[in-house]
Amino acid sequence: GAHVCVGVVFITISTIRLYLNHYNNNHHLGLELAAWYWHFVDVVWLFLYLTLYWWLS
């Protein structure tokens, strides 16, 4: 879905910026937010699968 497309774009842009040395020890919020978003989506899917498994069994 759209959440995967947004995550892939977010991580791709962060990776490009990483290779272009746009991040340093004090300026890395974009990279950190990309990681937070991706892990948030993972956790939401985990709870969704567990809820559906529990509900449908």
C-alpha cells in the first residue's frame, strides 16, 4: 500500500543524503525519522496480524 511507498521513498532519500554526506553528529533528524517511521509501520503490522489471528481463531 501507500505506507510502503512512503517508507521506501523516505528511506531512499535518506540513503541518498547519507551518501552525499548531508548528515553529521548534530544533523541527522531525517535519517532518524525514516527509521522511526519504518519501525512504527512494522509494529502496527505486527499488532494487526496478531489481532486478526486471535480474532479469527
